[in-house]
Amino acid sequence: DRTEKKAIYERNGVAEYWIVDAQRREILVFQRMADGGFDAGATVSGGRIPSGVMPELDARMEDVFSGLD
């Protein structure tokens, strides 16, 4: 997800993608930069999950990981 898929997403113009780590209960959010590549990613471990593509999205970490306990 961090190398091969990332390169495919860059070539195909994907604006944002998330990697969900259920074991660590983290989400890594990557945003497309002006040069066409992705940034280093922002790790989210609590609260609201930010989305540059869907700023009105109200996704929260507790909702994503509910039911895993």
C-alpha cells in the first residue's frame, strides 16, 4: 500500500488515500501535492479524520474502529 499501490494511485490521479491499520488503530491519510506526488501522510489516532477531498465528511476514529474490541 505504501509503495506499489501508492505509485499506481499517483499515475492515475488519485487525490487522497487512506491506509487503515486496525492493529495500531491508526489511519494514515495521504494527500496529492501540486507536483503530482503524495505528501508523507498524516497519522490520525483519534477524533475526526480529515479529508481534503471531502471536507464535509464527519468520519471519526471511534466509528471506524467500533466493534473491534
